[in-house]
Amino acid sequence: MTDDPLRITVLGSATPFPRPGNACSGYLVEGGGARVWVDAGSGTLGELQRHAGLGEIDAIWISHLHADHSADLLTAYYGLLYAGLELALPVPLFGPPGTAGRLADFLTNGPERSPVERAFAFEELADGHAATVGGLTLRTRAVEHGMPAYALRVEDARGRSLVYSGDCAPCPALVELGRDCDLFVCEADGETPGHHSAAQAGRSAALAAAGRLVVTHVGPGTEPAEAVALAAAEFPGEVRHADPGACFTA
């Protein structure tokens, strides 16, 4: 067991496309001697390297296959195989069913299928999936997004915990996964099908009795400060916005 803090660094929180200074959804989770790249939206691979090299990542976890959460897997593939990195391949990749085929379809440029399995060791997510990466336990629940989509709970050996909603509508599975977590990172894209609004993010965090709330993936019609205020009206604890580059400790 290590004494590393359990922390999450925001690589990007923009939606639905990257903005100057803010990539799409992506996070670096560190603790227990491990580093996990959580969601790989457009622009996040470059931001990741401000904090850890691609060759230093122990695993990748993808909530769903919309491009603003997964597109940088394409460039990561080339980096892992052809950039001369010193690392053990393939890198574990936990993702929705069909992730390997989706990547291969994009990357294949001739009669032979691109060898995506050389870069990534695919493990398909399902409701209740659990995995261990170093000293971290990753637990997954299926959530409501109109397509296969998942939320994540990360715990370390000391019992510290953080929960990431991915993209989803308010649902019991997310509240159950987030129960009593130290840090709840919840999307707030807007009150549209398959998403939380900022106020709904506050309500989900309150129902889960989370310790602190970070609102992320805030829709373009809402300013970050407004999203924080709307969430704070529904949640009694501390509320912050997922500013790009910000780091939060569980």
C-alpha cells in the first residue's frame, strides 16, 4: 500500500468540441501507485502529457464512445506503437462493448485490419464490472445516456473514493455508485435527454451524500460560475468547477 493521495486532474471539460485552452472530457486519476486515464476526448492526449507521459499510464477507462470522450484513443494508438516509448504493451483499456471494433474501423486503411490489440488490452465494461489497477479498485455502473454508457467509482486501499458520472441523465445507479464518496465529479451539460443540468448534478450529489462536488462538461449555454451556483443551491457541501488543469484530492 502506498501513501499516495487519491486525486483527479482535469485534462479537459469542454463540450461538445474542444475550445482554446480546454480540451474535451478527460481526466487523470492517480493513487495507489497507479495512473489511469479516464475518458480520452479530443485534445486530452496533449494535456495528459503535462502531468504524465503516455508510457506512464497504467490503464485507460472510457465511459462511452461519443467522440468528445474517446477520440484521442486514435492518436494514442499511434503513440503507443510507433513513438519508441519504453512500456509494456498492450495497455489495459476498459471500455464499452464494441470499443475494439470501433477503433479498428477508424484505423484500418487497407485490406488488413489495424492491430489495435497490440496497443490496447480490451476489457468490455458491464454493469457491476470491477477491476484492480495497482492499489486502486475501479467499479463501474451502467447509466442512462441513450447508448451504452458507464459511471466510475475509484477507491484506494485507505477507503478514499471518487466517482465520475460520465455522461448520463439522473438515475438510481449513479446515486448508488456515488453513495458516501469523498468526491463526486458530475457532468452538467444541460437539462436534455441523457444529461444532467447543473441543478440536477447538485441533486444527484446530495442524494448520494457525497462529500464534495465538482461540476464538469458544462454546456455552452451556461457559464462555469453559474453552473456552480445552480449546483450549490441543491447540494450542501463544497462545489467547484472542473477548470482545465485543476486537481482535486479525494
